[in-house]
Amino acid sequence: MIELTEEQLAWERESKVAGPAFEVGGHAPRLMIFGAVPLSAALCRAARAVHWIPHVIDPRARFARPEAFPDAERVVVAWPAEAVAELGGIDEATAVALLTHAAELDDPALIIALRSPAFYVGAMGSRNTQRRRRDRMAAAGLTEDELARLSGPAGLDLGGRTAAETAVAILAEAIAARHGREGGRLTASEHAIHVAGRP
């Protein structure tokens, strides 16, 4: 058995738990996920881990099955306008993630999200996909300010390859946006480590 020093024994007896604590109450952020795809299930799991409330939206009933997304608060089988209305609209405590790469679903969802007070709007897709998407959004009448709100490709540059790692990258970017941060390394930041007033 290892013999402990007096300092270690004193620390063991008297130390307290440090770091941020989870606070119950307030308005938990919602995450509206457009696209009933495997990444959506991973993103729902990640969102639940930080006490966000995820919803999966997709008009394709064959994919949008509640049993495929057990961590979702709701799986809504509807097109974007109907689904957003059914969920009570998008407010400033809502993040939006578009995961299908399909203009048919993503474009109407993006128009709604970018004109809403959502604190984060992210969309998957390559840089070429993003350029084409932005061109379509501009043609649909979105302003430069509205388009500037789009995070695409969605997520922080973590180098992840799996669905779980991609979900963490997207969620991390959304968390940073919620707190007005860029999501860089703490070692390079001059901000306080934790944002006061939010859990």
C-alpha cells in the first residue's frame, strides 16, 4: 500500500468538489434537427448529455421513426413549416441543425431558421454544397446578414470521423454560439472560462 503524505491526507479529508455544477431550472435550449439520419441519433444523445431538448424533423415517415431516435423529445413527421409550427416556433433558446444534404428539406428549413431568432443554425455539407446552398438562399431573397448566420459546414474543426465525433463537433459549435464564443482553445482565449449566469 502506498504511504500518503500529510498534505495528501489533509487534502483527502478537507477538499471540496470544484468546477461548474448543473443547475436545474430556466429555459433549457432546444435543438431542432432536420433529417432523420444516423447522425441525428448521435446528435440527440449528445444534446441530452448537456440537458438540451432535441427534436428530429423529417417528412419521410419510413425514416422518421421514434424508435430510431430514442433520445429525441419528439420525432415530427412533417415538412419544415408545419413541424416548426407544431413545436411552437423557433425562439432565441433554439438551435437548428440541418443534416440531410438535400435541398428539398434543407432549403425550406434554412429559410425559416435564418429568419428566426435561433441562436445557432448549422448545416452539413462540403464547401461546394455550401456555396450552392448560399446561392439558392440568396436567390430566395435572404439578405447578407441572414446568410452570415449560417454555420456551414456545421461544427468545430475537431478532426472527427465517426457520427458521435461529428455530433460533438456540431454541439460544441452550438454551445459556443449560445455563449457568444468562437469555440477556440481555452489556452488562446482571454475570456473567463465560464459564462456567468448560465449553467
